[in-house]
Amino acid sequence: MTTPAVDPITSPESASVEALWQVISALSLETDFEKFFRKAAQVAADLVGADAAALVTLNEKKQLTYKFFLGLSPEKQQLFTDFTLNKSQGISGQALRQKKSIFVPNYAAHPQSLDAFIESGMRSNLAIPIIVAGTAIGVLTLSWFSKEATQPSDLTISFTETIASQIGLALERTQLEQNLTYRANHDDLTKLPSRGYFISRLEAALDSAKRHDRLIALMVIDLDGFKAVNDQVGHAIGDELLCTVALRLNSVVRTGDVVGRLGGDEFVVLLEYKDWPDEPMVAADRIIEALNIEVPGIKDTLAVSPSIGIAIYPEDASDANTMLKNADLAMYQAKQFGGNQVCLYNSDTAAIVRQRKEMIANVASALKNDDLVIYYQPVVDVTNNHIVAVEALVRWRLPDGSMRDAKDFITTVERHGPRLTLELGRHVLRTAMKQTLVWQQAKLSVSVTVNISAREFLEEDFLPSLQSLLLEHTDFPADRLILEVSETGALEDTARASRIMNSCRNLGVRFNIDNFGSGRAALSCLRELPIDFVKIDRSFVQGITESNRDKTVVAAIQTLARAYDAEAIAEGVETKEHLDILLELGCHLMQGYYFSKALSAEQLTELLTTQHQT
């Protein structure tokens, strides 16, 4: 008996192969995953005669979540979109756990059926695990609602499993692309939009604002005190703090506002508003309250706070880069005012910033051209009227021959010219040491005090640089060098300051704390830092002739200094009355115009020579 030939075109096997080929072709051509899934799911549903299909994937919590549908009414799609169940539930959960396809002809009677699906009218179900590289990553479900289901053949199920595998490959590719895109657009640490991605969001917001006549505000936020956290308790704690800042920012902004991280400790917030300045300022106030954060330090609690600059569209800028620049300028202005506050960008702010940049450029040029010269103001021991030390003070020699006082430019340089601050500090230190060595060789024994900015003092290479300078001048007696650090600068990072001071003192160098008593933690300086001198802030010295309270403060500083084996120097002594009261209070080291203004090296050499001869 002859077996009849099977028509290769009309046989079920050929139809299945053709369906599988369609899926594979679609996979190679279709880049949109949802479109590909609908094509592949339609082929799988046609193979088994089902009238609906769904994709079930594992979410971040390893729960099964319904994502895409085929053949369902809009009402049912809305009902089941993001429907979530545990892996131990439902036919899908069973197929995922067992990594095998499960056909349920009578869904309502199955022990794993779910009420929501029974109520939706599901009659039969085929759950096919999506397996990639041996791991089940989801489930393709084929369902019967109106049609009558028949048991699919093993070959048909095998083909649908192959389709499910192709869906899995496409899903993995899509997830990988999404993950790469997310990582390219978001900061790894805080998960906030990164600088480039945020700017693209800002550009899009500005385009929309121009078309629809909307108002946009941009905030740039920088953390005051963040450097001390990194330096004192380490970068791991600093990173935790940045993540906390990101969470708090997201918790206080409105839905629709965009939070990003530009880098370091600088964050940005983009918001749309209607009422100016109420809405942006209310948002800024919430941010200030949220970002006043205390961090446990090694000895003391460290505190960080935000400085916020705001620029708005259309008044302040019409493009993203200008808006970001202007908000950044306003933020620096907020820092200059002491931090923990908000500054709005305006033309005055821009003018101030331009003047600041010109100042820094001119000072750099003056340093290069040797127009920054060092003058010296005597410190006198009034018990014998001898000059025992001099303070090195920088002066700017202008083209007309006049001298510009340091107070006119040094603060701007220290706050906004970090590299120039270091270069200028090295110049003053090197020049003062050379001049002191000249006096030493001429038998004109005197110590020199050099002001060191907090930025310079706390730099990693400050100590090696000082050691190098001392090696350059081997004849220089290190105990003749007194480094003067402001009270606030010394306390910016007490633990680090203490380590640096002790290392410097091991070289023979001594330390003086400037502006003592004007800060909030004068006692901490004496208790925690190795100090040789304290310079009584001139505001107290100026007030001793009229205020008993200032006299009491000066007397207290004298007592504190002696208790910690340090000597007090009174600065700003301008009258005989100042001198007499300070003598009554037990102060014998003084500095001020009563004795001498700051002098050039040549003028001071004459004064020291006369003193020596006398």
C-alpha cells in the first residue's frame, strides 16, 4: 500500500516553519520591541488558534508583570497592564518555575487560576516560558476568550517555544539598549540625569516654553562644606551624602520638575512656573531646608548647606548654555554672601563676575611681571621696644607707581582663583624667606610671619612644597618662619589642620592664628591645634578705649593664650591710649600704625639696622 505524499505547502509542519521564519525575519528587521512582540505573538497565536496573547516579564522585585497585549479589548488591556503577581502564583508563575510550557484547556477549573482572569472571560491558556541562555526571564501567554481551544501538538508547542525564545532575545537586546542609554544619560552614583542629558532636557523645555509661552526657572545648587566631609571622613561617606542629597531633592520638588547632577557636589533643578518670584523662591526655600544636613565627623559634627543660584527664561537667557552659565554665576554670588542662601541672576551679578575675572587676570599678570611686591609691618615687643617679627604683606605696584593694598584684591583671588592663590602664596613665602635670610646674615635677627590661605594650607602638596623651600634655603632658621592661618581657615578641617601643623612644627616652623576671637570657635583652635601665637582681632583692639566688653574679651584671650602655652599679639594698635590699655591687660606683643606702617624691605632694613646699633 502506497503512503500518500504530504503536500509540503499545506502541511501543519510547513505552516509552522513558515510562521517561525516570519518571526525570525521580523526580529532582524524590527527595532521597536513592542512592534516585534505583536508580530511574533500574532504568529504564535495563529499557530495554536488562540485569540489573545500577552507578555509577562520579571520586574526589579522579581515579580511577574503583564506588559504588552494582543487581541484584548481596550478595557481588558487597561485592566491587566502592569498586573503583578508573585512567581508562585498563576499558570505563568508555574511555567516560569518549571521552565516548561503548560496548556490549561479549562482555565476556571485549574487550581492555579486567578479570579481576575476568570472574571475577564478567559477560557483556556497556554503559558510558554521565555528562556534565554538557560534562564527563564518571562512568559508568553496565549489565551482563548471566544474560541474553542484544542490541545496543541508537541511540534506546534515546540515552534511556539522557539518563537518565545526569539521574543526573549529581542527583549534582552532591548533591555541592554535601554540600560546602556540609561547609564549614558544618568549619573552612576545618584541615578540622577547627568550633565549632558540634563542639558538636553533643558533645551527641550526651552523649545516648548518658546512655542507655548511658558516660564522656566533653572537652579544651580552647590553644597557648602562638602570638601571638609570628603577630607575628614572619606569619599565613601561623601558619596553617601551625595545620594542623600539626590533623594532629598527629589522628595521636595514637584512632579514634573527635573533634578540633575552636573558633577561633584553641584546639582540642578529645572522647573516651570507661573508666579514670579513666588514659585521658584518657595521651591528654593524647601531645598535649603532639606539640604541643611549634619554629618558625624571624627571629632565634631560636620555641616553642609546649599548655595542656590537661579536664572529664568526669558528674562535671563534664551538658550540652555547661557541659562546654565547665568544660574551658575548667581550660585557663586550666593557663596560669596556666605552660603546657605539663594541668589537671583541679574545684570548686576554679571557685571560683578566680569569685574572679578578681570581682577584675577590682572593679578596673575602682575605676579608674572614682578609687580606684586612684599612689604613688611613690624611686630614690637613693647617691654624693650624691639622689633621681634615682621608680617609679610603683598602690595600691587600699579603702572603709575602707586601701591594697591592686598585687601583690595586678595579676597577675590582666594575665593575665585584657586590656582592663582597657590602661586601667589608660594611667591610671598619664598620672597619673605629670602629676605629674612638676608637680614639674618646681616645680624638683624627677626622672625617673619607669612599669611597662608585656608585653600593653600589644606592642599595635599603644601607640606612637601614647604619642605622643598626649606631645602632650597638650608641656611634659613626654620624657627624664624611663622605661618599665619585665619581662625576660620584652621577650623575648616580641624583634624587635617592639626596633622599639617604638627608636621610643620617638626621642621621648626611656628604657627599664628589670625583674627582670633572673631570666629565662633576660638577655644577649639587653642584646644585642638598646636599654636604658638594668637593675633587678637583688630576689632577688639579698636574697641578697648570705649567698650569694657572689648577690654574683657582682650583680657580673656590673653588668659586663654597663656593657658595653652601661646602668646597673644594685639594688631591694629594705632594710639597711645591703645598701647597703655593693652599694657594694663598684660599684652606686650603689638602691631599697628602706632609703631609703623608696612615698609619696603629697604625701609625696614634701615629700621632694623638703627635698632641693632642702638
